[in-house]
Amino acid sequence: MNTPTNHWVLTFVCTDQPGIVHSISGAIVQAQGNITESQQFTSTESGKFFMRLQVEVKASKEEFSDKIAEVAAKYGATFHIDAVDRKIKAVVLVSKSAHCLNDLLFNQRSGQIPIEVPAVFGNHSDLAELAGFYGIHFESHNISDASTKQTFEKMLREYILKNEIEVIVLARFMQILSPEFCREFEGKIINIHHSFLPGFKGANPYAQAHNRGVKLIGATAHFVTADLDEGPIIEQNVIRVDHGKSKQDLVAMGQDVESKTLAQAVRWFAEHRVLLDNERTIIFH
Amino acid sequence: MNTPTNHWVLTFVCTDQPGIVHSISGAIVQAQGNITESQQFTSTESGKFFMRLQVEVKASKEEFSDKIAEVAAKYGATFHIDAVDRKIKAVVLVSKSAHCLNDLLFNQRSGQIPIEVPAVFGNHSDLAELAGFYGIHFESHNISDASTKQTFEKMLREYILKNEIEVIVLARFMQILSPEFCREFEGKIINIHHSFLPGFKGANPYAQAHNRGVKLIGATAHFVTADLDEGPIIEQNVIRVDHGKSKQDLVAMGQDVESKTLAQAVRWFAEHRVLLDNERTIIFH
Amino acid sequence: MNTPTNHWVLTFVCTDQPGIVHSISGAIVQAQGNITESQQFTSTESGKFFMRLQVEVKASKEEFSDKIAEVAAKYGATFHIDAVDRKIKAVVLVSKSAHCLNDLLFNQRSGQIPIEVPAVFGNHSDLAELAGFYGIHFESHNISDASTKQTFEKMLREYILKNEIEVIVLARFMQILSPEFCREFEGKIINIHHSFLPGFKGANPYAQAHNRGVKLIGATAHFVTADLDEGPIIEQNVIRVDHGKSKQDLVAMGQDVESKTLAQAVRWFAEHRVLLDNERTIIFH
Amino acid sequence: MNTPTNHWVLTFVCTDQPGIVHSISGAIVQAQGNITESQQFTSTESGKFFMRLQVEVKASKEEFSDKIAEVAAKYGATFHIDAVDRKIKAVVLVSKSAHCLNDLLFNQRSGQIPIEVPAVFGNHSDLAELAGFYGIHFESHNISDASTKQTFEKMLREYILKNEIEVIVLARFMQILSPEFCREFEGKIINIHHSFLPGFKGANPYAQAHNRGVKLIGATAHFVTADLDEGPIIEQNVIRVDHGKSKQDLVAMGQDVESKTLAQAVRWFAEHRVLLDNERTIIFH
């Protein structure tokens, strides 16, 4: 082969109907492509068909897109094509807790999470040094009332648009984004909630878990919507606890679960493995 | 040794204060006993001290009780002594689902759960045959309105008192016991709730879990109180699910978790490993 | 629709090459079929392509088979078509331990495992009553030396062939089948090994695990080959243990893991979700 | 209270015999101490009694030691007393992989693991920058043959003795220490093995796991002895994998399990929760 082979990831969503797979695979055969990974799902709730393919093909992104666009037009589908190993652009919002940011940055540097992080924004400056170690621009912005929050969101909005940021990761960011901001970037903001949702919403979930005497505590990575703690769930994990653990112990034990769960959710999102079916996520892992 | 050795389990609860362990261990030394298992815990919430001991000793239950009673009097403690391998008396309440009853009865026959079950009561007759296979008396009682429920509870109450039943196990019993009944037998009724409480209270937790798109489903074994689905939690387990699972799938997958969680809770209760610290349980496993 | 719709499961295996998915999906489009579940995998080790589809179609099994056979001929593939909800025929071999048999029979009766079990064979008669409760024919055969084992295998072979048995499940059967028998029914015999293979092969794995002080014990469901404890692994699970557990405790704790792991493996096999890639299994769950 | 209260952790090991608990608790009562945590275990294999206590007491370490020493003399026990929150001194040995070191250093800085790390030694210089970020001295030493290894061990031995190092952590250190070194520091060297021992000893465990088609991979933290990969196990964890994962995937997925397992083992060791019963560990967590 003289022409280099490209490796594309394709996601394809439309109303379920006969012949979709045949049409898509036909377009791939015509492009002399080779399917290296394939997953599909039909939602009985929404009647939608979801597909994720990885395809090795000599065709350029434009040529391959043109072929898929023909199929998409026929079925009224939306689709997305990206290079398998392209790193997506992420900003991370933080407050004082370091564990989630540390895990994200370590994993992006070691190549486990395909993101590049041009900037970390905090409402405190505690994590400036950690971001600096990974060579990442850090900015601390005061957020103490409605006015400063508005200023922060305006700055963030401009940064996101100017730098073509694809995902906003809330890595234990202890501020609530405005409904307007959440709506504008719906499906692009991932939060880690330090409880097994919907068990303990709101503040101090570990205190709630302790008071209730639960035997497992957990963490939930979810998309942020205007409806607080109610966005579509991407990933959840739990860890066993017992009566001997104090609230402080639960907080400490929960850190590993939070870091791991958020990192997993961001990894899947960056690999285009997370699709939305109304309130629920389809995860092609 | 000519005298046979007895093996007692002792639970001991009082307000925490210095010297308790020394006093109890002193009583055991005097009785020439040998501690084979020992666990203790002091609750920072309630300030109570909890202890569970297994002791090999030649002393009879009465002799051993007398010695411990002296210590208990000194510290204002409540205590309980039982033979380590005595099977406690349980009744099981069921409706139509067989999986929890099957698991309980299989495990009691094989000796994994130290209970004896003189009777199973149902509000349907579906499980008569299964109880019969294990040689257990089965009674079906119609419960369709306030009057029949009252009749059922009256019958059950009399049966429990007459037969010195020590625990009432609700093995997917789809009826709500009256607050009066719950209060009378508080700390002696164990229920399996088919969700990871406090996540999905009330009816149809699997449908709720499906609608919310959670990634883990669970089961909770808890004491029944007059406050529905709010009694102290004894044990919880979860199982991973994904977007491809229907509500029916979740129900089926949940059965193993429910059976295992209820069996574990009943085993610990029967072994005197479950102590109550107000709303929370202390589990000495 | 006047014609009833059939629901077929199709498995399809061949050397990987371009166009397979397009050809299969084309045959399904021609048959006016609807794909309800689809999974595929290409093994980089063997270069083989594996596919499992569930298809709703009006075509009869013969008509659908004819269409798929054309595709298979083109690619040199082997394929298998079955009704999605047909129960496959299984015999179970047992010794004295009841837990795995109890779990299998309970789950087949409740519909969780799509098998029918015309007979259980034991080298002891302990489990006759349990099989009887589920209305299943039970036979006990003495196996004490080479001669009686040969007689047993001869009887079993004839029973399997005469009754078109599709899977032989060893539910804690404490005898080693001859290499000839294993080879004749290769890929059709499923065993539960009471350890996390390849950790503790051979006899008394729980004693080995205890002596080594491991912190997790496990069970492995695998295909039986002539090479003892080395057949392809289907499923594995573990459970946490600690220093306080005796060998007897490990045996008791392991029972749940064994039952669950074997039941899962048999369920997947019966649903045609287990394919063989030389020494490894492909599990389409 | 005018005198500040000290919080000591006491471990106490002797041949099991009647009266030990009474004697120890008596010494604590005399010292007007308050037991805040207590665990004990009698090994049926070795006949040894193990105890770990946390005690709040006004007595100094010397005064408290003197009281316990009297009890220890009576029973022929060995004991150890330390301040509950003292950080023990650790050196970490590394090669090129960063994940375990990153997790250890992050957790020691955030206070989750009570160790202080005066130095990290590597046989490569890749991790110098990471150690530097945490302000820790880093030295790279060439180890390429018997002679350079001897030089390295001589340097390390001197460093350990001079700096009163209490634990040597091998955080994916890809060199085998000499039997002499292992023996000299027996019970003080903790290694992370990237497999679920005893499943896949030796080199390339993930390749072995992949070839065998296992469904779970794991990691084992263990004490290093002269007998390679055979030292007492401290902690083990597993993670589920499937047929779709390549050897490289297993390596990547294993990193989280390795980091977490090693961190847990070091935490327990530093908190004096790990006691040795010949080849097995007693973990008082």
C-alpha cells in the first residue's frame, strides 16, 4: 500500500428502520474500508438506532464523510466522523480538591485518556501548582456572588468558543453553573457527583450516607443539565464501607472512586463512546 | 477434660466508659474461658460501646450469665448469651416470587444459615410446593383489604408468640405490614428491598432505575420499621447493568443480588452479629 | 401482519475479509428481516471474524438458512441458526454437593436459563431428591475404578446421542472424564472449577488458597478438554476473604460464587453467546 | 485536662493462652487509657495470638511501654508501640512506569497514606521530574549486571540504615533484589506484582493472562522474600476484562488496579495493620 490508511470512528444515529446496517456497510465496502470495531443498539424507548464503527480506509475524512452523508440523508440520520486517535480539547474546572484533577492529568499525559487540556480554571488557586507540573495554563477566578459568577461564565464561554473546546470537565468544582450555561453546552459538560445518584443528591452526600448507615458508597459521572444532579448518567462505581467509618473516612475512601469514575467517563466521551438517548446514555465500551 | 466445653456467643452494649473490656475479660478469666472471636466498637454518634465475643468455657449458660450479669450491672449494660451453633427460629413471609425463599431454605438445609423455619406464610399459594420440598409447613392467607390484613397479622402475631419465633423474614413479601405490627416486632423483621436504598424507594424500583439509566442496580436488606423503606440497613450489594438491559432484564438480574443480600443479612442476624445503634447497624462479621 | 414473525439467533464465523457484514446484512434485508441484536469481533490472534445476530423475520428457519448459506459459501464460513427462545437439551453430572445443581434447576424452572434437563446423573445418590423435586429423572452410577468409569461413560455417551443432548454440565462432579470422552464432546462439556484458574489447579483449591493466604477466592467455568483444568475459560468471579476465614469457611463462601459462575456460563452457552477462538472464548453478552 | 492526651497504636503477638486480653486491658485501665480501636485474632495454624489496639492515654510512650512490657514479659510476647499519626519513613524504588509512584506520592501528600518519602531511587531517570514535583530527592543508578546491582544494593543498604527507613516500596521496580538483601529486610519490602498471584508468576503476566483468555485480571501487593513472587500476600484486587482487550489494553487497564492495590498495602503497613503469621498476613483493617 502506498497510500497511508486512515482510522476513523463513526457514530450514526437515526430512527430505527430496515436496511441501515446494509447501507452503511455498503458505503464502507465501496470505500474499500475495513471495520475494526462495531457496536449497535436500538432503543425500545425512543425507537432510535445507534451505531458506532471504527473503520480503516484509505479515503480522506472528506471522501469518507461524503459517502456516509449519502446514507445519512436517506435515513434522516445525524453522524459524526473523527480520527480514532485524535485528542479532543477539554477544559477542567476545579475548586480545592486535587484528586480528580491529578488523575485526569496523569492519565492524559500517559495517553490513557485521549484529551488535550489547554487550560484549568479554578475558583481557588490551590491547584495552580499541579496544573503547572503538567505544563497546563491555570487561571483562578473569584466566584463569590451572582455578579462574579456571571463574569466567570462569560470568560469561560468566550474561552470555549475561541479555543474550540469540546468538553468541559467539572473535577470536583464546587460551584453550580447557571441554567443558561448548562443549556448552551448541553451534552458537553461532565460532572462527578460524590454519591451513588439518585441516592444522595445535594450537598454533603457522604454525611447523608453516613447518617443513613449505608454499606456501599459510590460516585456518579453524569452530563450536567439545568436540572441539578439529574443529567444523564455516564458511569457509576461503588466501594464497600462499614459501621466503623466516620464521615471523614467516607470522604477519603470516596476519592479513589470519584477519580476513577470521572476518568472513565471522560475517556469514553473522548473516544465517542457515549451517545444520548433522551435522558439515558448509550455507552459503547 | 471430663466436663464438656460450651461455646457461647455474648453481645454486650452499654454507654462507653473506661474498664469495660477489662471487666468482661476478667469475668471470662475467672470462668476459665477462652475467647475464640472478639469484636468491639464505640460509636462516636451515640457514645455507646458494642462488643461481641465467642467464648469456650466449661460453665453452663446460667453460670456464665451470672458472671456477665455482674459486669453488666456495674456498667448499666444490656447483654445476650446464646450457644454459638443454636439455630434461631424464623418464619418467612412470601408472595409469588420464589428466588429469595429458595435461597434461604437451601442455605438453612445445607447449614450455611443457622435458622430453623417452622413455617412459611404467603398471601398466595404459589410457593407451597417449594416449602413442602423442604418439609416446612406452608399457609396461604388472603390479604386483599384492611380487614383481611388485620386477620393475617393477628394470626401471625399469635403464631410468633406461641412458637417463640425470633426473626420474621420478608422474602419478597409484597404487602406492607401495619405500623403497630412493625413497632411490636421492631428489630426482628428483616426485609429485602429490590433497590439500592435510599435510591429508589417505593414500588417498581427496577422501572425507576431503568428510566434513570443507572449503571448499577442493587438490593438492600434492612430492618422493617413503621417508616416504610427507612429502617436500619443491614447489607447492600450491587450488580453492573448497561443500556441494553430492559426493565425485565433488570428484574431478572436483580434476583441473584436480592437472594444473596437477604441470605447474608439473615445469616448475620442469626449469628448475633447485627447490633443496633439508633438508626444504624453495627455488623460484626 | 398475518404471518407470524420468527426470531432467530445466527452465529457466523469465518476468516476475516472485507464485505462480510454487508453481505450478511444484505441477506437479511432481502428476507425483510429486522436485526434486534448484533455483535461482532475480529480476532487479531487467529484472524477470524465472529458475528452473532438476532433477527426478526417472517422467513422459516429453512428459508433463512438458505439465504445465509449462500453468504457462508462465499466466505468459507461456518454458521448456526436457532430460535431465540428454544431451550437446549442439557444433562447434568453431579456427586454430593447440591449448590450448583440447585441453582441450575431453580434458574431453568424460573426461565432464567434456557435449558431443559431430561436427566441428572450422579456417582452418588445424594441429589436424587433434589432432581425429583424438579421432576427430573435421576440415575446414580457407581464409579470406583477404571472399569466402572468406562461403563458409566458408555452409558452416558449412548444417552447423549440418543437424546440429542447439546451440553453436558459438570455441577461439582468429582470425577475426571476420560480424554476420549472429552475429545468426542469437545466444546460441549462445561465444568465449574472451584478456584480462580490458573491459580490453583488440581485438588483442594480452597486449602491451597488458604495456605497461600490469598485475599480473594474465585471460581472458573470452563470447557472441558483432555488437558485437565486447561480448557477455554467462559466466566470467572471472585469474592473477598480475609485471614479470619478457615478452610471450611472458604469452601462455604465459595459455593455462591461457584453456583453463580456456572449458571452464567450455561446461560450464555444456551443463548449461543459463547464462541471458540482456539484456546480462548468470545463471549457476546 | 491539662496534660495532653497521646494516641498510641499497640501491636502485640504471642502464643495464645488464657488471660492475655485481661492483662493488657488491665494495664490500660491502670494507665487510665481509653481503647479507641481493638482487633484480635488467634491463628489456628500457628497457635499465635495477634492484637492491635489504639489507645488514648496521658502516659508518655515510655510510661505506656513500660506497662505493656510487663504484660509482654509474662506471656513471652513481642509488641510495638507507635504514635497513631506518625508518618513512617519509606523509600520507593522505580524503573520507568509512573502510575504507582504517582499514586503513592499524591496520597502521601494529601495525607491518605501516613508515610514520608525522603528519596526515590530508580534504575532509570524517567521519573526524576515526578519525584521533583513532590519535592523528593531522586537518584538514578545504572543496574545492568551483577556488579552494578551489588553497588546499588550496597548504596541502598547504607541509605536505609543511615536514614532509619522503615519500609522499602517497589513501585513497578523491574529489577530482582538479591536474596541476601531480601533476607536482611524481610517483612519491610513491599512489591506490587501485576497479576493475581499465584496465577501468573514471572515476566509478562498480562501476556500470559491474555493467552489464557482469563475474564478477570488482577494485582497483588506482597512482602518480598528471597523466594521470588512467593512472599506473604497483603492485598489483591481484580478488574473484569473481555475477549476484545488486547495485551496492550490489559496493561493499561491493569495500571489502576496496581496503583490502588499497592497504595492500600502501604497504607495498612504504615498504620501497623499488617502482621505476619508465618507465610500469611493478618490484616487488621
